[in-house]
Amino acid sequence: MSLKHAACIVGAFEHPTRKAEHQSVAQLHAEVAWGALQDAGLTKDDIDGYFCAGDAPGMGPVNIVDYLGLDRLRHADSTDFGGSSYLAHVAHAAAAIAAGRCNIALITLAGRPRAEAMATGTTPRSWGANVPDDPFEIPMGRTVAAAYGMVAMRHMYEYGTTSEQLAWIKVAASHHAQHNPHAMLKKVVTVEEVVASPLVADPLHRLDCCVISDGGGALIVTRPEIARSLKRPVVSVRGTGEALKHQAGGTIDLTYSAGRKSGAAAFTEAGVTPADIRYASIYDSFTITVLVQLEDLGFCAKGQGGAFVADGNLISGVGRLAFNTDGGGLCNNHPANRGGMTKIIEAVRQLRGEAHPAVQVPDLALALAHGTGGLLGTRHASATLVLERLA
Amino acid sequence: MTPAANRAIPAPVIDPTSRPFWEAAREGRLLIGLCGDTGRHFFYPRGCSPFTLSPNVTLVESKGMGVIYSFSVMRVAEPYAIAYVELDEGPRILTNIVDCDLDGVRIGQRVRLVWKQTTGEGAPVAMFAPA
């Protein structure tokens, strides 16, 4: 069953906080849910479907549904693809809506790793008890930064990609972030400043890494006929894809991500190609994350990502492809260490024509949002959305 | 020059399925999985084949030689080099490169197995040093 135009995003809200010292994680979920409902012009009682991931405290959706007081749910889903969960949730919500399982779905994300002083990327993390790979990898110091560092190192070895090319991704993000009053890093940086920043995990420098922030975001997804009855512009889900990639018994190839499959699925369902896309939200946990995913999505050939991102090609109004015009995870925020939600929200802003005027892509009808959750260097899930503004 | 630090390596948490792997580690033997259906080696070892899901798997000893497929040096207070080493038997295993200048580590470098002790009474873990 194709999900093409099966559902629309009618509400989107990004929490303005970057350090939540006075709110619990559950309260942040409530505040983003409220914001998305206000944006859509709907109320709590309209919600009959709910989607969340591992950032929601408690057992799947159960405890947070209680906190939010959602009592008309007919459908819930707590698929956890790490940071890319929310992109998959939009697709899952579209499927549920198409199957008649719900009409108006709420998706929330929130967290406060910054207030909790979490060493997100530089200490080994486990995703729970009984994880089968942990005994083999935690003793090795499997940090997030090192896992992406290995990806970058191999990419440089195979394709000659340089630190300066990776730095251009941060430079582009910073050009966008200067216009975002909420962004954590608003200062425009140069290639030289990025490569001169201290190494964190070779070959990645401090400025190749995303920020650690609190906050969150929420979306309202509904069927097209309801979307048209609401006051907001109709942003339709035109293509969806998801895929997983792992070590495959020790045959892992670090040069590509699951985005190769999720992107192809989304483009096929949408009936468009990368050449049709002028704005893309691309998950940016690190600069290398963006580069690998741009190749895998087909914006350039494998190995050509370095040349593609150089010289401002990702800067809105300057380059071929405007990316992450809110500043992205590299400069704006990375709430709960999960960047997929804000990727969708900025794509929705662009399609509504509500991005900052300095970074708004004119006359935009199509946008792509893509994320990777987990570790590119070990195992991860990718999800891709092609979104379209309908007249 | 960044000498490899003798960092405190957390002990692996041992589960029932992987226990034979860790018992062999205490004897200085690196075991890898062998899929009886395909004849292919795999890592990390487990009770099923990652190629077919079949339970037709055994543990066999690796010669402990390989080349560095990729690596990254974590620039923390006690720096260390995390790496995938491609064993001569085939599998790429997540490990550390030790007993060397971390600034000299290179992809393609030939390496050999070195056992490193973990905290407490933990089983040792398989790491690699330049051959």
C-alpha cells in the first residue's frame, strides 16, 4: 500500500528552551504537545493516535499518555529508531490513518541531557540491559563520537575526503544559525576555525560535533480531508522510507548508511528524484553524518560528498541545496540527543514559508527530511520523508 | 606522539550464550563464530548465524592476526584508539589498538592480538597491537 498523500502534517512546534532546569522530561513532552495543538488549532480531545520513542519516560507510551491525559486513543506506537524515530513515526501515523486506526495523531519528543550534564558523545553508552553487543563493545570504549570518527576516517581513506570539506557543513549550518535567536551557536564560523578546534575523536573536531541541548518538539498528523478543514497550510506526506543497517556478522562497510535504502524507498513512493529537492533537513549529529547521508540519498555520487558540500553549496541562497536552515543539530539544538523531530519541523517551516526570511527557500513545494538513529559506525536505523505543500 | 594510556577497561557483562567465548578469553584464545551452513566466520559470536539465523554454528579459534579497517582516537584524559580490525578469517571486529603511539595508527596497518585485563575479576578483552 502506498502512503503517498495518505496524511498531512498540520501542527508543528519546537520548544524554545535549550536548557530545561525547571521542567521534567514529562513536562517538556506536555509543553511541546500543547504547542503543536495550538499550532494546528486542535485540542487534546481530538487526538486518537499517539507516537513516542525511547525519550518518553516509562513503559513505551503508557506513562506519558497518562501524564498528558490522553483518553481517546485508539492507536499508539513507540517505535524507537533513536534520533530518527520521529521521521518513522510520521510514516507509521500515515499508515495508521490510511488503515482507519486513527484520525489525528500526536508525536512528541523531549529530553534534558544538558541539564542532566550528560556526556552524550564521549563516554560509552548502553541502550539497556541484555543488549547482546554490549559485552563486546562497551569495554572497547564505544562512544558516539568514536563510532562516527571511524566512519569519517574510512571515508577519507577511500575517497580522499578532507577535514576542510567536512568543515564546510558546519560553516553552512552556522550561516543559517545566525538568524535563529534560539540557536545555541549563533556565531558564523570559518573552515579554518572548524579544523583548528580541538580533536574529539579523530578526525572529528569539536566543531564537527552537534550541540548537547534540552527541549523537544511535537507534530500533529492527520488525514487530508481534516487537514483541509484546518487553518494551517497543508503539508502532505508524499514519500516515506525506513531501513536498518548493522554489522552483518562482521562484514560492516562504513562508507554508507541505511539512508541508501530509506531514501530510495521515499523517492520511489513520492515519484520524485533528488534533482527535484531544493531544501533538505539532514540529520547532523556530526558533519560526517550529513556527508554520508547526502551521498546515500543520491544528491551526489558515493565518494563525491566532500566536493558537493564544499564552497557553501549547502547555504540557503548560495548553494544548490539549502540544508538545516534552523542551524540544525550542529548549531541550533539536538533535544534529547535525538535530532529527527527538529529536522521535520524545519522542513515544515520551509514548506509553509515560515522559515526566517534570510534562509527561506522561495516558492518551495517539495522538501526532504532524513535522519539516522543509533551509530553510523555500528548499527542504526534511517528514515526518510518527502513532504509537499499542497495548494 | 600520543602514547596509549593504560586506561581502566570496564569488565564485560557476561550472558549465558557468550560464556564460552569469555572462558576461552581467560585461556588466551580468541574465538569467532563459524556458520555451518555457509562456512563463513562471523563476529561478535552468538548462538545463531547472522547469515541464515540457523542454530548450526560453532566457535572456532582465530589466529589473531588482521589489518586495521578503520579507527578513531578518542582524545579524552586517557586517550585510546578504537578500531575495526579485519581478521585474516574475515570478520571485522570492534577493538582497540594498543601498545603503540596512537598518532601513528593507520588504516591498512598489520596488527596482532593482545589480551588486556579488565577491572575487578573481569574476563580479558581482545585488543590489537602493531604486528
